[in-house]
Amino acid sequence: MSDPSAPQGLPDEPAEPPAARHRVIGTPPPAQARTLLGDGASGETGAGDGSPPMRRELPADPSNPVKAKRAERVVALCFILSMLASIGFIAAYVGLEVHSVDAVLRSNLALGVSMSVAFLGLAVGATVWVRRIMPTVELTEERHPMRSSPEDRAAFAETFQEGAEASQFVKRPLLRRTLIAATVPLAVAPLVLLRDMGPLPGTTLRHTVWRKGLRLLTYGANTPITSAEFSSAGGMITVIPDGYQDDPEALAQATAIIIKFQPGVLQPPTVLNWTVDNIVCYSKICTHVGCPAALYEQTTHHILCPCHQSTFDAPRGATVLFGPAPRPLPQLPLTTDSQGYLVAASDFHEPVGPSFWERG
Amino acid sequence: MSIDRALREIGGELDDRFHAARGFRVLFRKIFPDHWSFLLGEIALYSFIILLLTGTFLTLFFQPSMTEVVYHGSYTHLDGVKMSQAYASTLNISFDVRGGLLMRQIHHWAADLFMAAIFAHMLRIFFTGAYRKPRETNWLIGIVLLTLGMLEGLFGYSLPDDLLSGTGLRITEGVLLSVPVVGTYLTFFLFGGPFPGNDIIPRLYVIHVLLIPALMLALITAHLFFMFHQKHTQMPGKGRTNTNVVGAPTYPYFMAKTGAFFFFTFAALALAGTFAQINPIWLYGPYTPVGISAGSQPDFYMGFLEGTLRMFPSWTWDLAGHTVPWNVLIPALVPLGLLFTGAALWPMLERWITGDKSEHHLNDRPRNAPTRTAIGLAAITFYGVFWLEGANDVIADHLDISLYVTTEIARYAIFIAPVVAYIVTKRICLGLQRKDLHLLEHGVETGIIRQLPSGEFVEQTRPLTEEEVAALDVRRPPALPAGASAREQEVPPPGLRGGLGRARLRLNKVVTETVPVEEHGDGYGHGNGHGNGHPAAERAAVASSRGEGVPDDADGSAGHGGAPAGS
């Protein structure tokens, strides 16, 4: 749009703005420095006509030749150091094996130090070069207001207008409206594509895999446990449902803790019918945002979630004592099977874990 | 000699091909002003480049798969442990790939430095007013980049599928579940079913290595282009005005300096990666929803959200069979939303309040915009309280106070501390303005006492140098909304009537509050007990450089309604 478009009805300004913007920079002569826009063109034509720059803007020699000489040696030293360090890096890569913790430490140290020195050498060298060897300069470049000349702005506005008119976008509302109507479903369509990223939630979050008769396994050892084996009051054990040791989705919901109390400590709202020999089982999934509520303080009987410090009162139905959790940890009904092992009497009677819209 | 000739010819060769003579010359001579705070953005940029470099290396060895494997690698402590392939390959990178650990650690440190540099850069921009017209677009791009950076970091450190980051994902799941109506659907679609599923790591991986970096790269390019096109702002100083840029040219000065700075950044990160262990996932173990480690802290830029979740009370609604978990929803969205939305809207708001629609290329010293600085400090304090609360267990442990007390304190502090910060900052700024004014009027105290022949003792002062004056004497009378009067008793112009107009005027008074700038300013801003026996001799010369005055309330002179504005 720049050159040959002059013979239009418009003011022929469109040719100007690039020229106005690409001004010659550097220290402006004092006389010109005052004005902002006017003298731009005159300074420009001088340099633009293929003739080389008139005046030196950067001095060729350092401000302080003696210092520069000294600095030159420093810079060279830095660069040599950097070079040696890079070679050292390659040597360390070739020479030092990994595959054990100690070897990795050695390799990491050698590679890291040589790499750091290689970069530092370049950085320091280049900095000293700029500051001590290159002649000090401070140039001033004119800054022009973002706003173009009124003619340019008018022409630009005109361009918009003309385009709109030529496209008939304004005049033909049918086109305009159908186009907009066409884009709306088009914008929604890609969202539909995301549907198959996962199954619908359904009632998945309302249930865990616990069911009547399913044994509690102590987490880690993965062995069933009898109430007699868990006799030390004050202890807490993480338990998982038998058969789901390697099922992270099941564990993410079903993980629970059992705590053994002295007789008489447990009281409502703990459901005492769901306990066995003063052993109570709660969901381990915090009702705040689902971290495992893993810390148990024996003296106070508090269960603490280490993520956001929701605190639950273990002997009293794991009611919330402090923190952002809105509900007690759900209690899992316990009983024993014929061999005396602790088993679930049913699933949790409410959804475990964090709140969600359909939870109710 | 041959280098010389090559240098002479290279321009011609380039011009033959790219019509480059004029454009490239302008480019070479483009001026970049100097100030230490301008390096903050460069740190962010170079950290990003280093992230791309080290990240590319890591992708060569990382396997974003949740397939379960049994580990039999070099880290014998985990021999025979079941883990995801992602975790196993991260162990492999750390212990069986030469330089792998170094690259991992540099990558992680670079991410932290990237975020820290963005925060610092953003604060610099805010406090010096560099976001003002015409740079609002770049300010907005910056906020988007900050948001993307947070997500990129969260997704990145989640990839190794270790116990710590897995807990972070679990929290993410809990937060997503809290979204009303569609929360469970979002969660199931993101995780490909119930948490944790088998899809989340591969999905986060492609978002982390492709989608977000591509977006960020595009935005950074635009960010730099705008900065380049609009020319860099500069701090006030001798010879620096709103219509020029003073500094060193790109070629060779800025090129060399910024190149050196890239290597400094890389060297610092390499040193950190060598000597400062970060994210030792082999100590955390592979993720299992059953386990967790105490003192689980996210990377620092996510600590804010951790703090909001910890601090917020347990409010939940159960309505007609549906649950609205305000206890998660509000802390996850509102505080950060307030900060980011506030930051995004601030340039517009300030423009509206002050009525200042002119371009600004000369930065403010923070003290010279007391209200803005005070708002900034209030925001930092707001952020800081949440951020500290995100580590309240560590704080409680180290200070030996109750965990719950730290949270209770934070619950009050989140409302009180920003207000205190605002007030204190504003007073400090105004005090510093008075100090500047004092310096301009009386010069620097030399500590020399001279006895006059009459026997009188006088303290000798040194007048400021031109450079010092140029740096100090930059305050302008605040712009007012068009036609707004500084006087109270007049009928306001149309734009300032009605409730909104009155609010605008009131805000204007607050935002533009400053120590009065007067041509012969003796006596103004001196309520603090300075005797003013010294005539403001140097001041007169100084003041002559100031042309602008308070915009006159030409149209506000319609008469004197006795009642306050707008009634």
C-alpha cells in the first residue's frame, strides 16, 4: 500500500508513515533536537540516498587505552578459562560414569562446575569487554508519539470504512447475521470433541469398593489383621481393601485408617456398633480436597491432614475441630469374619472425600 | 584486514537480498536505556530460553506413561518397587543418564527463577508506572504469561508422578470437583475417569511441552516486539525526557551486554543445579493415593493457592440435593482472581481516575506516585499473607507456636495487613517526596559547620549536581479529569456529576495525593518542622525546566454552588 497508490481520491498520506517511523537515529544535532516531527524527513534523506553515514556516532577507540589494554588481557583470560571449562565438561562427560548415587554426585559436580565456569567465563569476559574496552557512549534517540499524523489517522479510518463498504457487511444484514449465526455453533463444536476424554461420572464418586465381608489389609505389608493383633491403644494403621492393592483408582477412594482406643474413650457421634473392640475405621481421604489425612496425634486423639491442616476428633466420630474441611471423615462399619480378621460390614454410608455438586 | 573488508561487504550482501540498508541500520542503532531493574525481564526471558533448552533434553529420556513397572535401576533403595513409567524414567534421567540430574535440576531451578523474575519484573513495571499508555497491551500480555507460567510449572513438576507432586494433583482434583454443576464432569474428563486414572500424566505432558510453551513463545514474541516497537521506557535522569531514549546502541553494546547477561543467568542456574538439590523425587517415592509426606509444600509460586485453601473456613452449602463447597471454590478462585483482575484493570482504572490520557515513556519513581505504590504494597502484603500461610506448618514448627494460631493470625492479617501496608507506604512515599524537595531546595548536607564573621554558625550545604537534580526533579502536578477542579466548592463539569462522577473525583483526590509541587515551593510540604530560612535560590533555576501546570478548570467556573460537588 506504500508507493504507487497515490492517484486515489484520498489524501496521499499512506505513503508517508513508514518513512516517518523509520527515522535515522543517533545524536541529533542540537538545533534539530527540539522539534519532534518536523525535521524527521530532512535527516532521513541524507542517509537514505545510498550515501554512507556522514558522521561517526561511535568513537573507534576506547576512552582509556591503558585500562583497555589491561582489560583485554583479563577478557582473553576469561575466554580461555571458558574454553578450558567446556573441554573439561566434555572430558567429564566421557570420563565419569553414572549408575550409582556416588557416581552421579561426582558426575553432577564435575559437569555442573565446568558448565558454570564455561558460562561465567563468557559472561564476565563479555561484560569487561563492553565496560572497559568498548568506548563509552551515550546516544539519544528521538521518540515519537504513537499517534500518527491526523492525515494518516483519517486515511486509516477511511480504509476501515471503505473495506466495510466494499464488503457490503453493513449494508446486507442477512449476510452479517447468517455469518454470525454460522460461527456460534462452530465455536462450540470443538468443545464437544472433548467429551470422550473420559467416562461420565455417574455415581462413581458415591461408592467405594468396600463391601460386606471385604478384609482390611494393613497398607505396606498387605496382610489382613485381627482385632487381637491390633491391641496397642493409641496406634493408627492405614488399611486398604483386600484385592485392590494395585488399583490406584480404588485406593484413591477406599483408603481408610483404623485406630485403637482404650475402652470408654470412643463416644458418639462415632457409631459404636460399627467398631470392633474399640477399633474404629474412618476414611483416610480428607473431606476438604482429598489428601490422605495421615497424621495422628496419640495424646489428643487428633487426626490431622498435612495438606491444609483440617483436624478431626478421632474418638468423637472424626468431627472437624479445625481447618477447612466441612465434614467428618466418614466411618466404615467394621466387623470380623469367621477367622477373626477385621472386615467391612458394608460400604461407607456416605460419599468419601471432597465435596462435589451431586453429593447432596 | 580481511575481517575489515568482510564487515564492509556484509552490509551490501544483506541489502541485496533483504533491502536491509535502512531497516538494519536503524535496528543496529536502536537505543536501549540502562537501569538495573530493566534486567529483571531479561532474567525471565533467559530463564525461559534455558527452560526450552534443558526441557528439550529431558524429553529425549522422559516417558510420560502411567503404565506400572517394577523398578530395577541404579537407585537401589527403590529396587523392586512398583511405580509408573514416568517416575521410573525420571529416576533413570537422574541416575543413569549422564548430565541428566544436572539438566533436571537446572530445569527446575530455571522454572523457579522464571517465575520469580516475572513477579519482580511485574512489580518493577507497576511501581514505576511503565504499564501506562501506550504499554497497556504489554502489561496484559505479561499477566497472561504469569498465569500460563504458573500452570506450566504446576503441570511440569507433576510429570514425574512422585508422591509430592501427585498430592498436588490430588488437590487439583479436589478443586476441580468443587466447581458447581460441571465439577465432576471436568474432573472425569481431565483424568480420563476417576482419579488418578492412566491419562493424566500423558495429557499434562503434551500440555507442558507443547501447548503452553507454544502459547508462551508466541506471547513473549509479541511482548518483545511491542517493547521494541514502542521503545523501552527510561528512568528519569539528565537529558532524559518523555520524547527521547538515552542509552547505548544495540550493536555492539546492548548485544554484548545482554549476551553476557544470558550467560550470567545460565551460569547462576548451572551453579544452583550443581550445588543446590531441588525436587529429589527419589526421596519422595512414587505416587500412591494412600500415602503423603508431612510438610508437603508446592513450588513457591503455587504457595499462594495452598495458603488460601488452608486459611479459608469450612463453609459449604447443601441446597436441594446439591453441594456448593465454598470452602474450596472461593479460596481457589477469588483471591488470585482479585489480584490478577485488579492488576489487569488497573491501567484502565488509573487512566479513568486521573483523566491522564497522555503517553508516558519516562518512568515514575515509586515515591512520586504514592497511592499507586501504596496499592502495590497492599497487594504484595495480601499476596504475602496467603503465601506465608501456605507454609504455616513450617512457620509454626520453626517459631514453636501452635499451628492453629498461625492460621488464626493469618485470618485477621489478610484484612488488616494490606490496609496497614497501604497507609504506611503512602506516608513513607510522601515523606520521601519531602526529602527530595528538601534536597532540591537546600542541597545536600555536607556536615560542615562554618562560623560567620558575625559569630553565627551556619551549616554548609552542597547544591545538587545536574544529574541529581534531573533524577529528583521529575514530579509533575497530577493530571485531573478534564475540568476537575482542585477546589471543593464549585459545580463540577458534566463528566464528574452523579454517583459515578463523584466517586471518580473522590478517587482522583486519593490517587493523585502528593506533596504539592509549586514553582516556588518554599513552605509547601514543610509541615515537618524544618525552618526555611534558606532562600530557594537553586530551586528557581531548577523549576524553570518545568513547563506544565495543573490543567485549568476553565469550564468549571460556571458559578459557586454552595453545596458540595454534584448535589
